[in-house]
Amino acid sequence: MRKKIIAGNWKMNKLPNETIEFIEELAPLIKNTENEVVICAPYIDLFYALLTVQGTNIKIGAQNMHFEEKGAYTGEVSGEMLKSIGVEYVIIGHSARRQYYDETDKAVNEKLKKALSIGLKPIVCVGENLEQRENGKAKEIVTTQTKLALEGINGENAKKTIIAYEPIWAIGTGKTATKEDANETIKWIREEIEKIYGKDIADCVIIQYGGSVKSTNAKDLFTMPDIDGGLIGGASLNAQEFANIINYNK
Ligand code: PGA
């Protein structure tokens, strides 16, 4: 049985004091969940978040990282830096980064290799835009992104890679993929992983859905056989709403 991972992607939201308040409110609401709970906070909030989650079942992630350990990369943060303060997860290749910061499949691949090599748990985002979906290109896009992200990564490490299928047209738009479409697309991703690594490994890889998940649709989505939880943007900014999503199976 694959574990469900429910991860909040706060994007560029919340100050340190808001981070602390949020975690203090969330922790008691989700203390009995068997789902893995992750908050991916802005860099500036990570240290406060890590201090506040001590003694809770909440894990902390970052939203990006550089693939080099150190050097003249003004404004960047390395995986080693994240790891050194106790960050466990890192989002790689979110569509916002691919779109606004020209993050390429090659950069995603390099970041993924680095994250795996230092024991950060990567959440790699893939997903098609509306035009691609309407032109019947979704399968080609998500399987190609998956294949390129995993290039040169061995089976053991592939198993540790979490994929988030996030159709770009569903992110922050209030439009959610139907549970059937989301499940089918995730199956395509799993089949691609199977082609590279075989069924045993493909069956272990956690693949989330992201894109306008809220408490009212979480259960429908997360009880589909191939959907292993979600990456939640807007709805993860409110502690009660995020708790309701995490407790979808209570
Ligand atoms: P959303 O964002 O839930 O606000 O659609 C999801 C994401 O970008 O990870």
C-alpha cells in the first residue's frame, strides 16, 4: 500500500509569525491522521516552521532549491542548506518555476539528482497546459516530463521520488481535473515509470494530484486507486481547510 502524502504549497505567502500561528492551529486538528503531512513554506519561514512542528506529525519542505552545493549563485539556496536546518522535502519543477523562471527539464533533472543524493525527499511536478490537454497532448507532455526528470536516476532513487501531477489549467483556477481524468493521467505517468524501471518500482512511486484541491473534492480525488494524496496550494493557507483535506478519510 502506498502512503498518501498531503503537502501544502504555500507559494509566496505567510510571514514567520503567521507560519507559527498556522502550525499551532493545524497540529491538534490533524494529530490522528495516518497520512503524511507536509508544509512547503517560503525559505524565510522554514526555520520558524521547523521549530514549531517539533513534537507534531507535520513535516517541512521547501519550494525550490539550487542543484549546486555552493558558489556564486546570487539569491539561490542549495539543497545542502535546506538539509542542514532539518528540511525534509523539496518541491522541484513546479509549473510556476517552469513558466516564470524558465526552469527546464534538464534543471529539474539536476535538482532531482542533487536532492536524492543528500536525502531530501523530492516532489517533482509535471503537468500539461490547457491547449495541450485540448489537443490531446497531455499524455505525451506528462510522460516526457517524467522521463526527462528521471534521466540517469537508478531504481532505488526513483522509488524515493514523489511525483505531483498538476495540470496547469487547474492550478489556482478553481477548475479541478475530474477524478477519472486525474487518475488516468497518473496511470500514464506510472506506466512510463514502469517502462523504465519495471512494475515493482512503478507500484511503489507516490504520485499526487494537484490543482484546485479543496476539502469538498479531496475525498473524491484521493480515494481513486492511483492518486496518492495531493499538492495543495490555495486551500493549504487556511489551517481548518487544510486540516479538512488531510482528514478526508476520517
Ligand atoms: P492550487 O495550487 O491548489 O491553488 O490550485 C496547487 C499548486 O500549485 O501546487
